[in-house]
Amino acid sequence: MTIVFRYIHIQRPDGTLKKAPYIPVYLRNKDGKLIKVAGLLDSGADNTIVPEDLAIILGLKEEESSASITKGIGGDVKTTSSRFILE
């Protein structure tokens, strides 16, 4: 069985539109409410990236963190690498 996800336009922080393979992802927040977010399919990624505001909504508890630079096809981005506890 093949599942096809079309590329969609997502607005970047600088206002430009970027076409990329985003899929709908359904998650439960810390209150048990089902929320829908856009998940980027990135077959070349070594890590999973969760924006800080989504981590807060999901109620993820930060275990440790450190500042770093993440490199990608779009350039370098300042990030905080963190480990979270999933309960």
C-alpha cells in the first residue's frame, strides 16, 4: 500500500512560503485534548525537532538541555538540545 502526501505551503518566520512534505499529526496535550499539528517528513534528519511552544502544550518535562547550532539544508540555526521525559 502506498500513501501519498502532497507538498503544502507553510509560512516561515520571515514571511516566505516554503513548499515541503508536511503531514497531519495528531497528539494529545497535557490535559488529554487531541490537537492537530503539521509534521515535516525529513528522511535525512538525525533528531526530532519539537518547537518549545509545542513542548509546553504537550506538557513535556525537560530533563537536561544545552545550547547548540543545528545545521541543515536551509543553513545554521541556534537551538537548545533537550531531553524530555514522555509519560
